[in-house]
Amino acid sequence: MAYTNTDTNMTSSNGLTPGMQTYYNRELLRTFEPELVHLQFGDEHRMPANNGLVMNFRKIVPLAANTTALAEGNPGDSVMLSETEVTVKLEQYGEYARCTDKLDLTHLDMNIMRKTKLFGDAGARSIDAVVRDELAKCTNVIYANGKTSRSALTASDKLTSKELRKAVRMLKRAHAQTFGGYYIAIVGPDTIYDLQDDEMFVKVSQYQDKERIYTGEIGRLFGVRLVETTEAKIFEGEGAAIGSGSAKHDVASVIVLGQYAYGCTSLKGARPRVIVKPAGSAGTADPLDQISTVGWKMDGFGVKLLQPEYAVRIECGFTA
């Protein structure tokens, strides 16, 4: 039973003690964190308080190989160390719902716990999408099945181990470091469905060693650990035309990462939190104590590709 006022975007149908606030925040994080698949492979940099909203990342430019032997007693000329600067602006993210006391009193399921889990899921997908879209900006692109553009891809141009091997080769040539011996590929359920046809695919349950298992990890193939998420990037309707009509194929994106490819920052390591405003807390704006709000908020978050050459985007079709 839900009543909606479309003029004010208010969901129709109370305050929290510090202990309850802590409890609901914990529940929010329990729902929130397992969904942050894209976030888990970035370097974390915390922004101290009262230092503005722009984080400066600095990366050292690697030195070239030196094959000149030293002369006895002569150290030779020194080399110049250099670094480049990348900046990212921290932004606030959040969402809330306005609810009436009637909803709270009559609805069977719309209690604060349900609302907290609902916003935890929405918040996780929101922050994950921010990271995902930044990673999708990488300029190293491989098109499946030998195609040369996104607009040429059809559903038959599926992800195979060949594209993964090409991505690994590209990352190795860029001297991208691995995550404990493996690169990471973030894939969607449609693309992993096609890739699992490969007889070399190794499921997580078949791992022999005691290595760390990443959130969403489902297997590995040719030096790449595969992490699945339903939030993987899809370029809807940007592939080849379907028949003679105006409709076009959807194109999936697979992000293959080396270590240190991107960085994430937040204010003092901020985490999302639940904010509840009870009915009547708005003073004269709520004269009959009818309106309450509940939502989530992230106080300052930013993400940036730091080493774009350490990321590869594979674009492919997929089985419907």
C-alpha cells in the first residue's frame, strides 16, 4: 500500500538514537560494499579534512633501461626524475525519499530496515557506476572477432580467450604490474556466459592454492582473473544494425586491469551513511508531524584513471 504525491515526489504511507544510527549504518554498508566490484581494484587515497575538494595524484615516470657499463671510478651522468600530476574533484552523492506517517503506520514492509537495504543497494550501484564509467574511458580498445569499431559488432562477435590474450599482451607491453600474478577482467553475466564455453576456463571451486578470492570472482583464464558484475558497462544500441530496421545490437564492455591503473579518493576515508529525518523534525514545514525522510549520502568521493595504459577495454557482442 503506497500513496504517491507526484508533485513533490513524496512516497506516502521516525528519529534514531545514536545506537540505532550506528546499527542502520552498519546494515547499509553490509548491503553496499559487496556490490562495489569496480571499486575494489583501485588505489585508495584519503583526502584530509579542510584541504579543499581537489585531490592531486602524482605518478613517477618510469626510467628507461640503461645498458651502458660503468667505467671504473666513474659513476657517469645522473638522470632526471620526473613525475606527472593528475587531479580529481571530489563530489557528493546521495538520494532520499520523503515518506508520510500514514505509510509508516499502514505499510507491512516499508520499515526503516527495508528502506535502509533499498538505499544501500541503490547507493552501491550508483558509486559503482561512477567508477565503471571512469574505467570505460580508457583508450586501449580491442574489438571482438577482429572487428575494427563498435558500430560493426553483432551478437555473434562474442568474447573469447583470444581477446583476453590480446589484452594481456597489451598490458605486458605497457609494463603493467599484475595483482599477485594475474590481471583482472571485470565482465558481465552475458559475456561470461559465452566465455565459459572455453575448455581452459578454471572455476573458483577448482583453484588449488589459497589465494585471495575477490568479490565477484568466478574463475580465471590465461593469466586473467574474472570478476563478474551485473553492473558491467553495456553500450545499448551502439553496435551494428539488426537486419534492415533501425534497431542496433547492444555491445558489452569488458575492462581488463593491471595494478595501479586508477585511484579513488574520499574525504577522510568516508563511507556511505543512512540519514533519517523523523516526522516533525522540519518544524513549521511539517506542522502536523506527517513527513519523514530516509536516504543515503556519500560525503566526497572521486575516481580517476592514473595509468590509462594499464587498462584495456574489450568490446564484444553476446548471446541474447
